[in-house]
Amino acid sequence: MRNTLLALLAVITVMVAHAAYKLVRLPFRLVGGLFRHKVPPAQLTAR
């Protein structure tokens, strides 16, 4: 019984950590997405 509860607690902990990571990363991805379209790609042509 205790092993089952520990396994369930581990799964819930991993899920919460993953959700928190996604929430923390979301604003940075949005800001990066806004600026990504405005910067023209650098042309690297060898002459």
C-alpha cells in the first residue's frame, strides 16, 4: 500500500514540475516568437 502511494506521489510530482516548467517558459516563448518574425535572416553567401 505504501509503495503504491509513493509511486502515485512521484507521478504527481513529475506532472506538477512539468506543468510549472511549461508555465515558466511560456512568456519567453511568446516574446521570442514576436521578435523572431521581425528580424530578417542573415544571408551567408561566400563570394
